[in-house]
Amino acid sequence: MRIGVLTVLFQQMPLEKALDYIKNVGAEAVELGTGNYPGNAHCDPKKLLANDVAANALLKSVKDRGMIISGLSCHGNPLHPQEGIAKAHHSVFEDTVLLAEKLGVDRVIGFSGCPGDSEGAKYPNWVTCPWPDDFSKILEWQWKEKVIPYWKKAGDFAETHGVKLCFEMHPGFVVYNTETLLKLRAEVGRVVGANFDPSHLFWQGIDPLRAVRKIGKAIFHVHAKDTGVDPMNTEVNGVLDTKSYGQAIARSWMFRTVGYGHPVDWWRKFVSELRLVGYDYVLSIEHEDSLMSAEEGFKKAFAALKEAVIAEKAGAMWWA
């Protein structure tokens, strides 16, 4: 099991400097953002697709440091009801798939997207309950008219270019939990799998360890990010929370660095569960802890994951 990082965390640094820093901490893999929400500070697909010298230089920069590219990330919403946004996000997706093929990377990471409630909608509509019946009708229309047709075509495109689609289960998008991920996979095919990020599952009340067992070999990539659930706020307001992430003291939950939402022992069990279902690839650190700087969060997450991986390799039983 290798430990890596989503380099968007260090987008203020030039690529070479970021790679040196990441290597010196001890990571063995990098996940590169190619646009949409993550931005493309280190990896602009349009430029690299048009410039073989630049593409080869990027690969060499990573390989010369003994690292690999675990995946290319283009998290966006290609199902957005505003045509301009949808087309822009789709274009980045297709360029990312083509660049992945060019670089010899077989995983593209992103969101499933979320449509509006009708053809005339302006904003996405994430349905969270079945009643009044309007909501059930919206959900049925979204999947039938937008989600399945789009991803069947996009899945075929990815498969043609030797790329697997790694969907992050993220509230706000149609794939947000185990059931919806497996629903999309059943409709589109084996090209669809998970970018398994436990942080988005914790606050929904999902046990990520059980979710790993259920998803199994459809886990294609893993984000290492933690969540702390505040019982004082949750027991008053529940887990649905629309307050700014900057209002940490008032929120029901917040993203934390690995080991600061759940102890290292939990992460050891997580590594064991991943191995049990055949995943032995990369744990890619994604840092969004508002209480720590990028450098502090990365170093602490790396240390916690390294401890968890070493403990798991030592033969500690996952159920202990």
C-alpha cells in the first residue's frame, strides 16, 4: 500500500518544488488535478495533449523521484443544468481521459454530477427524501433522462481509452453513498468504481469499513481524509449542515486531517479491510482541515497513515 497526496494542496508551488517537498516527506504517489473544481496548476490537459515534450517532462519529473501518478482528478459537474457549465466540465473530463491514456495512467477521479429538476432548471437539485412525491419524480427523471445516458456514453469513451472512472461518493451529487455508486455501476458497467473517501461517509452515519466490504473490487482509488463529528452540535441540529466550513465551532461536522477525526487504530482497520477486498494501491491524502496548514496537515496525515500501514503489515487482526 503506497501513500500519496492530491497535489492541489501545494498548487501555490511550482510542480518541481512540490514534488521535492512531497518526496522528502516520504510519499510515493501523486494525484494531479486537471481542472474543474481542483484546478490544473500542475497539470493542464490541453497544454500537455498538444505538447509531447511537456507531457514527457512531467512524467520524468515524477518518475525521477521514484514516485507514480496514482490518478488524474477532474472533479466537476458535467450534468449541471446550465449548458455552459456542463459543457466546460465535460470538456475537461474528456481531455483528462485522453491525457491519462497519454501518460499511462488508468484512473480518472471525479464526481457523478447532479442535474437540475427539469430541462429548464438553473441549478442542481440534490434529492434527499422521497416525499412529497415531487422529489421522487425529480429523482426518477434525473437518473433516466440525464445520469444514465450521460455516463453510459462517457463510460464507453473512458473504456475505449483504457481508463477507469473513480467516483467519489459525495453528498450534493447523485452518487453519494454505497447504494448509489453500485446503482450507477450496474447501469454503466465495470468501468465505474469508487474513489473511496471515508470522510464523506462518516457524517452521513455510514460505517466506511462495512462500505468497503460491500463495494469490494469496485474500489479503484482511495482518498485519505478524516471527519470529526461534533456531538454537541449534531445532537441539537442533526448532521445536515449548510453553514460555512469556516464556522467550525458551530458546525455539526468538519473535515479533519487523518487521525484527528478517528484514531490511527481505525485507519489500521481501514487498511486491513481494503486489503481484504483486494485493494493494494494508493492512499491519496486530501487535506481540507481548516485547523491546520497544508504542510502541517500533510505531514501529520502521512505519519498517521504510515503508522497504520506498518501496524497492519505486522499482522494485527483487522477485527481486533
